[in-house]
Amino acid sequence: MSVDPSFALVGALIGVPARANMMAALMDGRAQTASELAFVAGVTPQTASSHLAKLTEAGLLAVEKQGRHRYYRLAGPAVAEALEPLSHLAPNARVPERRRAQLRRVGELRSARFCYDHLAGRLGVALADSLLKRRLLRREAGDFRLGPKGRAFLEGLGVDVAAAERERRHFARCCLDWSERRPHLGGALGAALAESLLRAKWLRRDRASRKAALTTLGESELSRHFPGLLQALTVED
């Protein structure tokens, strides 16, 4: 007797366009209500509730109640890190006309965006590339490894490496970037780096979307700490 692999269930769940749109809307790590997600998915509140119940039961979403509202979010960074590479398949699919406008908006995220709680897009990949090139970070067994020099460098930027090490998740995830086809730094360390850039006001986050952008201060400081970074961000498509 054959047994369906576990990813078959996950694929069936997220293969429904309404559910896929809901999960994409939660990729920035924020929680949203069922009504907000119904709007994103283009379905009625009743239909949205049914979809959300199935995703929650499967462990892909987490929900918490505050007053009259129930807030949904991705169950954790591992869910976001699994979803991100799936977008690699999108360019090979036949896209209906009504979806092309949405895909154009997704294309705007290529420069810099948040993948749950860490940086992705050209900026995220360029940061990882710079750390690898200078041997402050290395790839090993599907993850990144941080050496003593890399630790000192990141701590000098205000990254709380020790706190990242204490988290119950991948420390330095090698997360394949859907737009750049190369890895960016995910996991607890990637989140800590993104948080430090936001805290220093080197990075600005658009709360209405997943988009991120360097500030003028950020361009100056990151050019100093990451030589060649800005040039990598201006490469033509």
C-alpha cells in the first residue's frame, strides 16, 4: 500500500489560489485578521474562514484571539523559508491576464524585501555574498556557518549574535532567494541582522507591503562596511 508523502498534503493545501494569496500576504511576519485575508484572497469572509481553518489545522498558520478578532500569522520562519523558493516555479507557469498586474507588483519586491523577518531580494543576496567573499561567513551542509571573524564583524554592526544563538530555530539558514536564484541569509542570524539595520535607521521598511529600502545613511554606512554593495544592487535585470 502506497502512502502519500507529507509534502503532498502541504502541496494540496497551498495549491488553492485563495490560500496561496493568504500565505503570501503573511510572508512579512505580521498577523492579519480573517477579513483582511479574505480581501487579499478575493473571497467571502465565510470562504476565508474555511481556508484559514484548514491551514491552521495543518500547522502552517498560527492564530491568536484578541478581543473580538482572531489574528493569523505564519506558524514560524520555517514556513516562510519553505514558501520562498516555490516562487522559482512561477516564471515557468502560464499566467492568466488577470494575474499579471499582481506579478508586476511582486516584481517590485526584487530590489529589497522581507522574507518573514529577514532580508531578501538583491539586498539580502548582496549582503550574504559580501560576507561569503570576505570569508566572514561560509556555506556548509546546506546552512551558513559563522566564524569568529564574522561574529566580531556583525557584533560591530550591532547584531546580537548571542541572542540569535539562543533561539529555537535555524541559526544561519541558507535561504534560496526566489528572484535572484541565489541564497540570502535567513534564520535567527538573518533576522538579527535585519533588526539591527532597522534599529540603526540604515534600512526602512514599508509597513503596507514586504518592501524594504536603504536610507541615505544606510547607503553610506553599508558602502563603508560592505565594499561594492551598492554596485551589486544596481545591476540591470
